[in-house]
Amino acid sequence: MQILQQPISREALRALAQNTFGDMVKCVADVREGLLALDADLHADLERMLLEAGSAQENLWGFNLWVEEAGEDFIEYDSLINIRSWQGNPSRDVEDPEIRKAIKAIVDKFILA
């Protein structure tokens, strides 16, 4: 598990995927602070790490990166930590297009093509 400080290559992302699921890396983004945590078995573990680092719960969103995919199939906005009706998100998917856009910007910043 790590909070990225520097961008990584797609090849490095593929190597991380081999540690867990083989073709996918679980991630959590702090959309306010622009942070990206990745490489865990559970989104909740990454969420906890970011909370301990000072992130606020309402800014944390879980998703998956499919390392062999490109375009819209690269990011899957799905995680149990996203279920929060109190924030207008009653499903596992990130439903707000603005939050999706913020997540994509963070991924683009940290994962090099």
C-alpha cells in the first residue's frame, strides 16, 4: 500500500497488479487534496491509510484501474466505500460526474501513459 508522491509508469502499475489481482489495482483518491493511494487487497485499507494521513472521509472515493485497458475502460468507478447516501451516492459506483472528472484528473497526474 502506498500514497503516490511521484507519477509512475503503466509498466510499474502492471507490476503492482501482479502483487494482488493480476490485471487490476485498487485505488482510493482524495479528490480535494489530489492524492492517490493504491496497491491493497481492499479499498477500505487504502481509505484508512488516507484518513490516518489527514484526509477527510467525504473526499475519499474508491475505484479500480484495469492495467491492460485504455480509455474509458481503464478506470472502473466501483467500490463499497463509495456507498454513502448522506453524500448523494447510494451505490458502489461514483455517480457524480464532477467527482469522476476529479478522479480521472488525479489518475492522469499520477499514472503516465
